[in-house]
Amino acid sequence: MDIHPLKLDDFYWIVNELFSSIHYHQNLNLSILSFLILNSYNNNNNNNNIVQYIFVQKEEFVVQLNKWVIEVKRHFVQELDILQKLEFVDWIQKLGLANHFEREIDEFLETIFVSVQNFNKISVQQNMHVSALCFKLLRQHGYNVFPSDILSNFLDVMDNKFSSNAKDIIELLEASHLGLEDEIILDDAKIFAKNWLKDAFISYSINIKVVERVVHALELPSHWRVPWFDLKWHVKQYQANKDMDHVLLELTKLNFNITQAKLQKEVKELSRYIFLARERNKLFLEEIIFVVAKKKSFV
């Protein structure tokens, strides 16, 4: 299954073709539209295919979605490695699936937060990626965590000779953008991370597979972007990940297509409402003009 974004004109074409094949009914909603999106209307000129879509029930997608959600939750609970679990949460958010795993994410981050508060700090020198990712996720979810709680030794190692890799520095840069006013350590971290990545990029010392992520991070931090519009990019990055979870990937694609179908249905209904509103306003203005003209004729 692939992600197939529809252009608005193509969407209206499908709706018009569909409405010309059957009588409009109020129940013509997600079940048909989601199937149209999922199949990406590969045969646009074949009206028979469109008619066949009518018989597809949305329960099929709901059942499959729930099945994959349960499987991913089981995987998440069974994972014991802290870095793997933090990355799992990060990917779930980037892939637009956080609403399906709210309880699991909250429980895990609460455990991490309690650990941090109990001074179980993580060594930056050995776990830059874990530290930055941990701080970023806690800040994103509103936990009252300070840079010194997790990045306590950062200033001791922050120089251009710092031994790390581009992925670690990208994560540090993302975390630095979540700094509050007067958090100088994060301002310094942001400058350091940008300079490190720029120097590595210019000197061609970055793995070619990471170059796109470096450019993306330097261009704009993730939390400044619109998540929905950035989702396809994250899917592409996740597919290139050697530790990719195939179930999570398929769940992402199905969730994307179903959500897009819902949004397109709302666009269709909104456009119909606007059209009817314009027609009513047009008739209202015509009546006013008629009344005014009639009054003038008696003057």
C-alpha cells in the first residue's frame, strides 16, 4: 500500500463520476472515498471500477487499522531498550500516529520524567542521542524539565572536536529549538549544532544517506512545520531506516489515506455549503434589486 495524495481537481472528478453512476445518498461517505484514495483511482476512465468501490465497507479498513495498532502497541510494550523506545515514540509522532498511542506514550514519558527527577541523569558524552531525544520529547509533552537535568555535562564537551555523528547533532539541534527564554545552554547548543552540521556538510564528512536530513534540519525545525504536510517526508525517511518496522509503516499509510479521505469529504461538504450560500445570497440580492426597482417605478 502506498500513500497517494489527491489533487483537489482530481478529487472533484472522482466525486462527479461517482455521483453520475449512482443516486446520491447520505451514507456515501468514508467507506467509498477512503477506498478511492487507497486505490489511487488507477483506472480513471473505467466507470465500472468506480461502481465496484461502492460495495466496499469501511469496516474493512477499521478492522485492519485496529489490528495493526494492537500489534504496534505490543511491540512498544515489549521493547526494553530506552533508546529504541524513545525513537519509537519519536517516529510515532512524526508519522502522525500519536492519537492511537496516547496512553502508552504518556506512561513511558512519565517513567522517564520520574527517573530524571530522581537524578538518574544520562551521560551526554556517551549518550548524546538519547539525551537530546529524551529532552525534546519531554518538552514537547509539557513536562517541566530543564536542560541541566539531562544535558548536565554538555558544556564540558561542546567544541568542534566533539566526537559524535550527524544524527546525534541533528537531534541536539531539534532539542535546542525547544528552549525557553534565558536558557543560554540551549542557545549555545543551537549555535554549536548548526556550525557542526554546516562544517560537516561542507567538508563532505557526512554519510550521503544523512545529507537530506541535515538539510531538512538546518532549513526549519520539525516543531515549526505543519505535521500533516511534513508526513510524507518522514515516511520516506522511515522507509530508509534499517530498523524500520513494516507494520508501523503500513499502519502509517493506511492512517494517512483514511484521514485524507475524511478531510476531502469535509472539503466536498464545505464547497457544497459555500455554493448553496452563494446561491441564496444571489437570490436575496435579486429580490432586493427587484423591490428597489419596483419602488422606483412608482415614484
